[in-house]
Amino acid sequence: MSVIDEVLQANELYSRTHELRKLTPRPERHLAILTCMDTRLSIRTLGLKTGDAHIIRNAGGIVTEDTLRSLVISHYLLDTREFMVINHTDCGLMHTSEQDLRNRIQNRTGTAAISPAFFYAFENIDENVRHQLQKLRTHPWVPKEVAVRGFVYDVTNGKLREITHS
């Protein structure tokens, strides 16, 4: 049985009670979080429960056009008032470069592709968080009254460290 088949079985069991049916699309805590897709990050590590926040994930916790679209919708349609950007130690994108990753994929697939145009590899995690914060804070559709803060999650000890402006 595949993992997807196992998930379908688990969903069948869940659907018998569907205890989350009472949640609304508006996050209870008015919080939107952009973070990495890394499995070591979860709402449990943040002391949140299902329904507390919008969780937007991608490789590296990068502000892309699509994550920006989601955050703008989160604020204007679903009433979030705070944005949290979380990167983490030991991120896979820190262990490669744009060209190395593109070469690795092209060598394995035997073909080039024009999309994705960028993988957003980075070397310095603090600078990467600052760069993501700058993209949000300077965007004309992100109001100044929306709190935008950035953090690094340490996968070895489970703690968040805030990244300040600099």
C-alpha cells in the first residue's frame, strides 16, 4: 500500500467525526506564517493549534509572488494582522547554489527547463530572513500597521531566534 493510500484510509476514519468542521477560514489568532516546508517545523513547535494561523510553506520560507499573493489575501480577505517569517537552521537551500541545484536536476532528468526560474538558494540564514522581511515591508499592499517579524528556528534545540533589522 502506498503512503497516499494510507492517507486516504486515515481520512476516511477522520471524516466520520470531522471535528474541524466548525473552524472558519479566518485564523483565530489573526496570524499568517510563512515558513519552510521542512518536516521539523510544525504548529506544535510554535504552541499553536489548528485554526490559529494561516501557514504558508515553500522551500526556504521565501517571499515569492505566490506567497505574497497568499499573504495579501490572508490580510485583506481573512483579517490577519501579523506576518511571521520563519527560516530554520540546516536548511537544504543553504547547502547548494542556484547553479549546482539546476545542474543536479538537469543531470538527473536529462533536460533543461525554464521554470522554476529560481530556487532561491542562500548561504547566510539571518540575511535571508532580513531579505524576506524587506520584500514584505516595502510592498505597497502590505500596510505599515501589519506587524512583520522574522525568525530562525533552531532544529537542534527547538527555539526561535528573532532577526532584527540591520
